[in-house]
Amino acid sequence: MRTSAVTLSSQHLPRNSRLPAEITERGVASALPTRLRPADLLRLTDEGAEDVLAGRYDHLLPEGGLWPTEERWATRLLADDEVDIWLISWVPDRSTELHDHAGSLGALTVLSGALSEFRWNGKELRGRTLSAGDQAAFPLGWVHDVVRAPGPIAGPADPTLSVHAYSPPLSAMSYYEVTGHGTLRRSRTVLTDQPEGPVK
Ligand SMILES: [Fe+2]
């Protein structure tokens, strides 16, 4: 298991102080619940996107390449004890609502189309557009709302697609409201393994 680069030395402690053996001997263990880093998740979503574009997951995709146009849709590309990887297709006006990913780190790569993300920066929601080829990582505590970016749609063969990774695998999400005095209020927490919330 990877350990923190920070190590403590007993010579900096007051005399008679003692550090637990597991700290002095092995360094300070990571406090994160996964050994994967955001950079690892970004790489996994990039590889997943490449595999989707190369046709390696065609057997998991909608029949005839006709993507759902009314509801978000997702399929799990990979799952193990450390990470869950999903392909999501996005439709207009079906936002995720403002949420976090509980105890999971996350990342995404956009394959086609574009997403609008509104992220809570501690004071307000800050919007950005993530277009095909763009990536984003979600450290613990990241609160955002995601929706297909506005724009013309050529039909069910014109999807907005993104690959997402969560580590540890997503098991819960909390939802939030922005209050009238510029703070977040957590409105509910749900147990779920569905990427970015319920999908069809
Ligand atoms: Fe999210």
C-alpha cells in the first residue's frame, strides 16, 4: 500500500514523547479510502473512452447505435474491489442535481458532445463546459451538478458520452441545495452504485 511522503521523526518530539510504532516505522499511512489517486482515475477513464471509441464495448451499447433520447443511460464497463468504470449517455434537461460522491474519488473523460458542470466552490456555483476530449477529477468533497450542454441534437445517433471512474466503487451520494444566504444545505443521502445518480 502506498504511504504518505510525510514521515515523522521522534527527534522533533518533546523528550519522553513516543510515536506509535506503525508511524515511526512505516511512515504515515494514507487517510484516503483507496490507493488510487485522481491521476489514476483520469487515466482509467481515458483508456475506457479509447476502448469505447475503438469498439471494444460495442456488445454493451444500445442496439443499432440508437442512444436513448429521453433519459440518462449508463452501462458498467469494469468493476472490481477498487474501482467502478461506467459509460454514461446524457440527454437534455436531465441534470444529476447538486451532489457529492460520498467517500469515493471520481474522474471523467468526455468522448463526444459536451457537458455543463456547475461546481460549488465554497461561495457559489461556478459553471464550465467539458467538451469531447476534456477530463475532470473529483476529489473527496467535490459537489457538482452535471447536465448535457445545450445545443442542437441531430437525433439518437448524436449522443453526449462520458466515461466515469469511482474509487472505492460508488456506494452513496448526498444531495444539496444552495440556501438563500450562500451556503449549502444537505437535503438527503442515498445509498446507490448508479453513476451520477439514477440512470435507465
Ligand atoms: Fe458527480
